[in-house]
Amino acid sequence: MPSIGNITLPDFPILLAPMEDVSDPPFRVLCKQLGADLMYTEFISTEGLIRNAEKSLKKLDFYEEERPIGIQIFGADIEVMKGCAEIVEQAGPDLLDINFGCPVKKVVCKDAGAGILKDIPRMVRLTAEIVKATKLPVTVKTRLGWDDNSKNIMEVAERLQDIGIKALTIHGRTRAQMYKGEADWTLIGDVKNNQRIQIPIFGNGDIDSPQKALEMKNRYGVDGIMIGRAAIGAPWVFREIKHFLATGEELPPPTIAERVDICRRHLIKSIEWKGPVLGILEMRRHYTNYFKGIPNIKSYRNQLVTVNSLEEIDEVLLEITRLTNDNVEVGV
């Protein structure tokens, strides 16, 4: 069983990726209930934390039922990052994760996220200072390299392990690829099978089915996998993967009634966490994904993004549930 510091994870854990505007506490709780083993917050700007920006501070919060949970931070200034390690520690997570993988221009142009992949010595110095500044286990999420000419993930893995990180998650793309093309797991497997590497190596990128999860487990020998986009609107993917890995059999896809039930649980948590106005408003971005592939859904989806009360939403959800009675074939 892989462990991160004093956190013992189940055999071949499935992690929920940190996703901006997606993996907030209501969504994370749902994923946890449906089988995710380790959660991460949305990535938090250290510049925002050090200035007490309300949005950044709010992202430190989590439900106790989410544990084990890691708070993920990003930034470029070593002193600021060190100061934020203490702030994160006070929030009481199980680990601190550093984002060295975000490819978005506004992050990269500040030499944060994947931007630091152009300067590995600086990445190592920054990480070493954070490891020294906190009692929490420190983990890192990164990419294969900056571009096809600089896939230096093996050097990165060895050097970061040597300065004390406790686990490494590798997204199988370069920064130049952004989220395009296929993720290349070959180098992830090479890192995992490097005899010098003793820390857990988790793979990330393009896992969207139980079959793909098993293939990556068997082919590359990683200690676990991280799921990102495949969980959006389908948090049951964790349950499906775990069942397939354990039995070799596919779970039947959730019925329309089950989708409605899971969506409503998400909505209730969203309202509980954010209040009725923001909770309902921010839930709207999820409806398209929850009901994807259901015939004749468009009019109901249009209603869901316009009504403003739980009672009205419940009426629409009840109508969607009744589609089950029409023996509708649900597309995937």
C-alpha cells in the first residue's frame, strides 16, 4: 500500500485532480462518497494567500469527511511560498501539494505552475524551502517537461525526491501541449520503474474509463492514478473504476434516476456550502455534464439554468426522473 508521510492509502488509490472552478468542497465530498481516495483543493495563489484575499482564503476550507485531503498552492516567489506553507499548515490538511503543472498563460507568464519547468534548479530550490518550512508531507504535481525538447521529468523526479517530497503526480503532457493530443504515459512508467525512485508515483492524463485505468496500472506499474476531466458530471467514475479493478466486471451505467439523485446531492451540498443564491448559480455549470447523452433533455436543461429556487429545481429534476419510465436508452 502506498503511503504519503503518515497517510496510508489503499492499494492502487484513485485521486481526484485539483480543477479550478470544479473541485470545490461540494464536488469533492461527492467524489469521496463515490470512491475517490485522496482529494486536492482547487489550486490556490500564494500571492492571494499572503495578501489575505478572500477568494484564496476560502479555498483553504474543506469538510472533515473529505480526508485525506491536500491543499494545493502555486506561485513563483520563494519567500511568499514559504510564508504560505505556514498558512496552509494552520488550515489543517493532511498534506501540502505544489502545482508545477498548470499550463495556463496567466500562471505560466509569472514563472508559476508549468512555467517553472524552464528552470529546474529554481524548482528544486523552491520545493526544498517549502519542505523545510512545514511539518506537512509535501507532494508535487507536474508535467513531462516544457516541450518535446525538454522532457526532463526523470531528473525532476529524482531531484525532488532527494530534497524530501513524499509523492509525485505526473501529467503525461508537456506544457506546450496544454490539454491537446494524447497523454504519453511512457515516461511516467519510466519514472516509476527507476530503481532510485522510492516515493509513490501517480499517473494523470486521459483516463476516462475503467478499462483505461486497468491498462495504465498493468502497463506502467504506477502506484495510483489521478482523475480530472472524466469526473466532471460523472463522479461515479471512481466507483466504476474500483469495481472493475476488483472484479474485472463493468458496473452498469447509472440510471437517469441515479444521475438525478447524485446531481441533487451535489446541489444540496453546494447550497449548504455557498448559500442558496451562489450555491444554485454555481451549480448551473454542472447540469450539462450530469445529463449528457439523455435524449430530449435540452428543454429540461434550459429550465435548470434559469430557475432560482430549490423547489423549482426539484420540480425539473422530478420531470427528468420520469424520463426513466419511457425506457429511454441513455447514451454515454
